[in-house]
Amino acid sequence: MTREPRGTGAADSRCPSCGAPVLRQLVGRIAALTVTADPTPLTPEQETQVRTDPNRLTWCLITGRWRPPELRWRHPAHSPHCTHHVVACHRCPPAAPTTLF
Ligand SMILES: [Zn+2]
Ligand SMILES: [Zn+2]
């Protein structure tokens, strides 16, 4: 059992599978869930596309000058027109060892 010294704040981290930079944060108090999200904000079109996948969630990335970045679930009660950056759960890109984009 590991305990974070601080309960809030998204930490810069790397995906253990693909090595991409990700944001990791423990979300929730009862059913704590570690969220791994891509740090790149989505456009509204990208978010709409992500939300068609039931296995992916989108998160508000709340940032400020004096606070660590924080991921907040975009639940139905959250303002749909907030000005936060929107990020999505990280998905490892499909393995393509011989193809470079
Ligand atoms: Zn928001
Ligand atoms: Zn990955």
C-alpha cells in the first residue's frame, strides 16, 4: 500500500508501457482511481470523438500559477462550457515497430 504525501495534484509521469509523457493523479476518495491522461489538450472535435469510446473518459485539466495541475472529472454536473483545458485518458498508440509517422 502506497500513500502519496499529497493527495491532490497531477504529477508528470511516463506511461510504463509506451513511455509517453502522461499526467497521473489519484481521483476519488472512496473508489480511488489512478487516472493516466495525455497532457495535450483536446480540441472540441477531438473530445467529441473520444467520448464515443465508452472506455475513455475526458477530464478537465485545472491549472493555475500557484497550484499543481489537477484533473477533474467532467461529470454531467460539470459545466459543459467551462474554460478548462480538456484532456483524455491516455491510450498507448498501437505498436508499429517498423512504421514511423
Ligand atoms: Zn472544467
Ligand atoms: Zn502508453
